[in-house]
Amino acid sequence: MKKRLTEAQFLEAIKSLEIGKQTREIARGVLVEGKKQAEYVTTLGVTKGAVWQAVERVWEAHMTKALPEGFERVTAVLPEHQAFIVKKWAEDAKKKQEPKA
């Protein structure tokens, strides 16, 4: 999955973050404009890790804010049969979030 945000989503994600101009520039370029992270490694002379960290910080802020009230994002490694059940729960939760027609 390619991480992409609209300008509005980006602005909402960074609203509560204390980040510098360069971090904001990198994250916006990658997440909103679709530029390659390697571009910033070359042009700004920063490490791959620094670029990744800038993008990830904003992405995580977005993902946290994108959750509906009362929901929580989880990651787990489970046996196959339990994973199947959890995936079903996720589908049900997603349906509950969809607007009623």
C-alpha cells in the first residue's frame, strides 16, 4: 500500500505535531505530492532513515486521527484460525462505520 494523503489530511495530521520546516517539507513531498524518498536523500543530503522517520511520523499522526471515536488500531501475530476471526471482526467494524443509505 502506497502511503498518500490529500493536502487537507496532511494539514490535519501535522496540526498537533511539533516538526521543523525540513521534516514538514519531506513528509508533504512524499505523502501529498508522491515524490520518492530517495529524492530527498539526494537533494537534502540526509540519510534514508531520516527521510523515512519524517514521513512515518506524519503518517502515524494521520492514522491515529483517522480512527473513529471508540476504535483502536491493533497489530497482532495470531494462529491462522484466530486471524480469520479477527479479520471478520474488522470487516464488521468497517461496515458499522459506513454511512447508512
